[in-house]
Amino acid sequence: MIALGALAAFSVLACELPRPAALPLAAVALAWGVWSARREARRPSQLLVIAGGRATLAGGPISDLRLQWRGWLARLDFTGPDGRRQRLAWWPDTLDAAGRRELRLAVAVIEPARDPRSMAP
């Protein structure tokens, strides 16, 4: 997050924006990066359990799981216990190959088929 903030600040300074506007905007971008990194570092880890056709996150039941892959990046969209849509994301450094495979197989058991007519009539 800090690197993204620093790159955003550099991008603002490198563009053709007038310096009186670019300097405060670059400072805000850098501050946002630091603030976001601190917020993410303080976020507690949560235990995701997918077993027996049921899923829980930090002890609370979750439903309507949808796993999406973008290369090595994984995103799990779900409905939390309070009924709101939420998501979790994994980068390659937080989920190894075995973990990615396990996540893919566990969600496949719960996730309904995307098209109800998946077979020929």
C-alpha cells in the first residue's frame, strides 16, 4: 500500500498538472498509502472454514460464495451473517499453490452451477 501511494504521488508529480496543485495532491496520495498500510496491518486475521457444504468466517456463517480468479489473484465474494455482501482477496504471497488448490476445490463443492442447464437436454 505504501508503494502504491508512492507511485501515485510520483505519477501526479510527473504529469502536466501545475506544481501548486500537484504538490498537495502528491502529499495526499502518499499519506493515503501510509494510512491504508497501517489500517491493513492492524486488521485482525480471520479464520475461513469451508467444510461439509458449509462455510464460516471468524465463527459466523457465510453463504452465497463466488470465487473469482484473475491469474494468481483470488477473490471470494460472499454474503456475511448480517446479510451484506463482502469479499476477501488473496495475493500469491498470502496463498501458496496448495492453498489455492484447496480453496478452489472447497468452494466448488458449495458453489452452485452458474448455468442451470449445464447439460444438453
